[in-house]
Amino acid sequence: MTPIITAFERSPDGGKGLARDTRVRWAFEEVGQPYEVRPVSFQAMKEPAHLALHPFGQIPTFEEGDLVLFETGSIVLHIAQRHEGLLPDNGNARARAITWIFAAINTVEPPILELANAILLEGDKPWSKERLPLVKQRVRDRLGPLSDRLGDAEWLDDAFSAGDLMMVSVLLRLKRSGIVDEYPNLSAYVARGEARPAYQRAYAAQAAPFR
């Protein structure tokens, strides 16, 4: 049975690969597995049928037979555990790759999302100019240690893994801000992720409705 994922009918990112369904598409492409996409409107996301799949009314969701999942990290981890290509065979390396998935979502992404909200949703507030440098520093507080840990390596833990997929996806949200460019090794790391054929296919698929 071919898995079905949901995605925005009209994504707010305009097809720039920032919507979270891109991460799931990328995972499927890396492991060479087919999938189907069911577009969902903003109105439909808040209706009972979709809320039965995702209690918080967001995307993406994953359906395969009787299994329904939500939350990008959970879906990507499930794909990685079911199919070869995104998790190492060695037990310790596998555990480290999974740790990087959680680090990307729980440690690195929150201040990045805070920055996006500060710019997009709070930019017109009278206190915005004073707060923005503080928010940017919180992002740098995460990127500095990440840059140190990556060093001159190509990927976070030897071979490319689901941990790198999630970390690159998170860092891509900073592309317009220029903050990643302050860390040349992280900028190169993101570029390597974007250059992967699987990412290119996922990006093209997410962008297709806007072309």
C-alpha cells in the first residue's frame, strides 16, 4: 500500500521547500519509496476529517493502512526505520543519528521559529527593533555549538542520515536571514544537503503547484 501524506493546498512558502511536508518528501526520496500527496486547504485542516489525523490541525500527516502519524520528526523516523538509506546499521551510530533528529527539532529549530515569528508576525510592533537582536542571538547561541561540532566533517556523524536531513531542513529556514552564512561550514553543510538528488526531487515536487 502506497503511503499518503498531506500537504498545503496552497503553501504559505510559495513553493520554496520550507513547508514541513518537504522533509517527509525528502525522506521518501532518499529511501526510494513511492508516496502520494493529498492537498489540504486551510479550512479543511480545521475540520473533523483532518483533525482525526492531526489533532492540532496541521500538516503533514502520514497514512499507511491502519497506521496514521503526525509530527514531521515521527514520520521521518518511521520512514528511516522501515527502509534502508537514512539510518546506519551500527547500533550506536543509529542511536546518534536519531539523537540528531531530536536535536534539530527540539534544540535548533525553536529559536529559528521564534526569529521567523519576530520578523513576520511582530515586525510592526513598537518593541520589535529592540527585541530582534536578542532573538537573533538566541539563534547564534545554537548555531555556534553546532558549527563547532560539525567542524570540517561532511555530515554530522560520518555518513548522511535522517539526522542530517532534519538538521538541513531546519537550517534552510534561516536562508533569507543570512545568519547561516556567518558560519561557513554550516553554509556549506546546507548546500551539500540541497545538492542531494533526493532533496532536489522533493523540492521540485513541493514547488510544482506554484509553477
